[in-house]
Amino acid sequence: MVERGERVSAFACVVVPYFAAAALERVEPSLRERPLAAVTGTPPATRVIDANDPARAHGVHPGITEAEARARCPDLSARPLSDAVAAAARHALLDATLVISPRVEDAGGGVVHVDTHGLARLIGDAEAVGKRLVKEARAVGFTAMVGLAESRAAARVAARLGRPVTVIPPGRERAMLAPAPIVVLEPDPKIAAVLTQWGIRTVGDLATLPRAELSARLGAPGVRLHELACGEDRDLFTPYSPPPFYQDAQHVEWELTTLAQVAEVLTLVLERLCARLALRHLVADVVDLDLTLTTAEHHHVRVPFAYPLRDRPAMVTLALQAVESNPPRAAATALAVTAHPVRALPGQHGLWEPRLPASRDLATILTRLSTLVGADAVGSPLLVDSHRPDAVTLTTFALGAAAAATTDPPARRHAQLMLRRVRPPRPITVEADDAPRAVTWNGVRYGVTTAAGPWRLSGEWWDVTGWARDEWDVALADGTLCRVARDLRTGTWLLDGVYD
Amino acid sequence: MHAERLVRAGEITEIVGRLSSGRTSLLVAALARATRAGAVAALVDVDDAFDAAGAARAGVDLARLLWVRCGRRRDHALRAADLLARCPGFGVVALDLGELAPRLPLTAGFRLRLAVRRSRVALVVLSSQRIAGAGAALAVETVQTGVDWTGPARATTRLARVRARVSVVRARVAPGPRAMDLEWWSEASA
């Protein structure tokens, strides 16, 4: 319920400066303190698309060629920015902000808008929310600046004022943003040159210009810039929905020829992925590896985990086992990993309940059992909603489901007699008049002393999978109690199981 | 012999008997008791004979049961049981070896015993004959003593009840009564 006078909009803007360079620093943290440029294109015609602070201090900026950048900064490290690395960085930043608020908007280029309305009761005042956003961004490898204001535009400008957290109190947007240089609005270079010619140096100068006149001279980009300067939002908030898979990648300057080298890179990638999964309290049940080979081919390896997990060492071990059993045909130069997330077990186990296997032990056991008998032969039995005899399937055995399962099954009057099923039901020969008199299997004839039945069952007659049978409980001369059935569609007799 | 007396943490129990003597029903009762108490159980099923629907009716919480189907590979079953016996946290690990129980070397039996002692797992082995030797702390044998049917005597309609006698054939510690009569009721009558 919104009370009279309560403000209902509050936004934070998380900005990671020089995002392309920051994405490269995230996958190669040793580059943080060194001049770094993100480049694109085919050598020798490569151009700089972004550079970090140390590189910019040497005059390296986007647009110049790599050769020119190296001339200006001999210690420069240049790295190509792949789409996979850029996408992983973008999603990592969005994941970090989703920890704070379920409503976030991807504004592109390392800028994320976060709806912070109502967070005061959870986290604290605006300053606390800003600090928490900085902390979460750091957890995924970014140094972010955060601005908080009533509008996204004002928050975005505030985030670029140079402080880790800048809070603009309600109603003071224009006053606080006015002294900021015009460059915080990130104008197009041509428009920036025009504004400089006009003598417009600060955000306040731009905000005082008449918007209609500005539109006539600079067009839509000029109007957009004016709205930013005034702290006004025009676009609708477009909430971000996380993708169904978590992806991360790493490119290397050398060739990965041995399993140990793959392990080294895999460890780095999975460390980042696990950090992202941990932020959302998720675990992975399948991991897909995509190795880019020197032959320009891709080598795919799927690693299904018998038990969903987020434990990096265990994931690395299992993934390496899969790569070892399915090795690539050539050396690799890049590795991309896709994790399929599932919900992690919430809460802790009860003090008075029987102990359960440790997740890591269980994951290892299930993997070994899957290797031993096959992945489709290990799991938890799941009854299918059908009257068909033996309607059961296997589902993934998970501690979460086991812990959440009911401990209160329906009470029974008597102990249940079990049937040892014969799978698939074995065709047998039955001598019968009104009831079975003798059965023969494996060439041995058994006389029937008692036969009870028939119990006529049928189902799914509306489909091609329909079934119909007469069931008999029979006691053989040697004391064995069996359930035999006659398939009414084919007329064959089947041994369904033995009571035991 | 009640199911709770069969399951002993850190010990091996053997259930032996011929077909239709109620040994599978006794094993499933032990699984039901463990899962109803909130523990996790595992069943290593050599012959793929486990009846999940019947087990659910018997009170087994299927979500807490790990079913390992071995496709009639007894070597796989012994290896799987060995792995599970070493994993602390399982309340009961049941090894259903069916009719053709493999010969278990004496050393293998003692190795299993050592493993379950360390992990505090209760290992219950079902087979037609004893295989664990002195490694088992308790061994019981089931013998069918009677069968009851529903319906008129000349036209019975369904199997109603199996009566069985469970006798202790080996006990390292006193298990209570040496023998007990049990009744197992069929699906139609229970």
C-alpha cells in the first residue's frame, strides 16, 4: 500500500567503466594493473575498441589502430574480445544486480539499471544499497560505480561522477548534476564538438537550453542528451530475464595440447561460473564444454552430473574425466562452458533427523555408479500415473527431493507381500482349461496346485499403447507363488513375477 | 524377526531363503522403516526385480530410495554395494542378489564388514544362500509355512496371505527370540 506522499520510484545505476576492457580483466585478472586494450579485426588491421585506465593514461583510446596504440604505450597488452567473453561479462554483471533486486534492466555496455524501490526495509538506506551493489559486482570480478536517484537518467549520470556510490536526494537532481562536465553524459563525438563550440561545458549548461531549439539543431540525439541532463526518463523500463543457461568462456594466447593445460583453463572458467551460480543459490546438473580447436572446428563434450552440484574441484574432476574419455582431435585455443542450472537445496537438515550423505560424496558415488551400470540404471523410482502393470520410471536421485519427501505414508493394516518382478515379463507356456493347470518355462514343467483368478485388467484402449490382460495368482507344486497373465490381445501367457 | 532388528548400523545382515518364503517382503519392510524415519536408503537390484508400486504400498518413501539396477551383472552389484557401503549417510544399503548368489571370498566379506563399520551403514544382503560368512553379524532364514487364498475353496479369486517363519541362523550378539512367525498380505488383502 503506497501512502500519500511516499515516492514510488527509486533507481540505482551500476556502471562498469570501460566495460570491454573490464570483461577481459575479468577473465585474465593479472592484466588489471597493466595497460590493456581490447582490439578487434584481423591483424595487422586491428583497431582498439576499448582500453583500461593505465592504457588511457598513455593516450590509448578507442578507434586508433593497434600499431599506433603500441607506439604510444610499448607495454600495452592487446587482447581480442570474443562475443562469448563479452556476453559472459554482461550476464555476470546482471546476475550480480539480480541479487539485490528482481527488477533490473540491461542498458548495455556495462550499464545496469536496478529498481531499488522497497529495498530500504531489506538492506537499508540508499547509501547501503549502493555499497551492496558495489560489493556484489566485485564478487563477479568488476569494479563498479553506482548512482542512486529517483530516475534512471539521473542515476546514470550520478554513477559517472567518479565516486563509488553517489546518492542524489529526491528533488535535487538538477542541482547536483549541474556542475558535472558534459562528458559524463557520453555524448557522440560530433555532438560533443558542437556543444564545445557553443560553449556548453557542464550538464547544467545543457539543461538550461530550450529542448525544441536543441531538437531543431541536433535532432533526436540532442533531445536524448537534454533529457539525460535534466534527469528525465523517457523509455519504458524493460526488465531483464536471466537466460536458462549460464555460460562463460576463456580464450588463450597459446594452444592447449595436454589435459593439464585444459584443466588449468577449465578451473578458471568454472570458478567464475560457480561464483555466478552461488549468487543465485543455484547448482548445475549438466555442464557442456565447447573447445575451439586450431582446425577451426568445435569439440563438444557433455558432462551430466549424477547429482547437481556447485563444487568447483568436483566439477573440474568430472569434466576432465569426460574430456579424457572423449579427447579432441587437435589442440584447443578457447574453451566455453555452459552450465544448466537447477535449484539448490535450501535450508539445513534437522538436528534430530537421520544424517544424509554429504553432497560431494553422493555426487561422486552417483557418478561412479552411473559409470558402472549406466546412467539410465541409477536413480529414484518414480511411479507413473497409470494403471498399467509395472508403470515405473527412474528419476534423478537428489537429496533435496529426499529431504523434502513426506515421512507420513498411509498406514497399513498388514505387512505387504512383495512381488519379485520379471522384467520384461517372460513368455511361458501354460496348460489351461478354465484355469492354469501347469506352466512351463526354461523347458521345465511345473504343476499348478492352486490358481486364483482371473483378474481382468485393461487400459489405454483409446490409444495404440492399449493393453488388456487376465491375471492369475498360481501356486506351483514346489511351493513357489507366481503371478501369470494372459495378454488378451495376443493370447500369449506371461510370467509377471514371483511372490516373495 | 521384526524389520527394526534386521537393520543394525555398521553391521551386515543376511536374509536367506527360497522363493516365496517372504524374504523380499522382509527386506522391503526394512527399507520402509528406514525411509519413514527420514533416512536415505539404497537398493542394489541384481535381477531388476524390485516392484516399486508394491514397495510404495509397503510404506517405502521412494524419493528417499536410490535404486541401482544391475542388469543381472552380479559383479557390478557387488562393486556397487561396496561403493555404497563406504558412503556415510545411507541408513540402509540393501543388496538383492536374487537366486544365483555369487561366491564371496572370505576376505571380501571382511572388507565389506570393515567398510560398513567405518561408514556406520547398515548393509542387508538378500540371497538364496549365505555369502558373507563370518562377516555378517546377523543371518536369518525365511521359510514359507502357509498360504491363504480369498474366495471359495473351489474357485479362489486371489492370493491373500503368505505365512512364514523367520529363524536366526547366525547372530554375533543376542538378537532376541530365535524365531518368529510373520504374515505377509497381498495387494488385494492388505
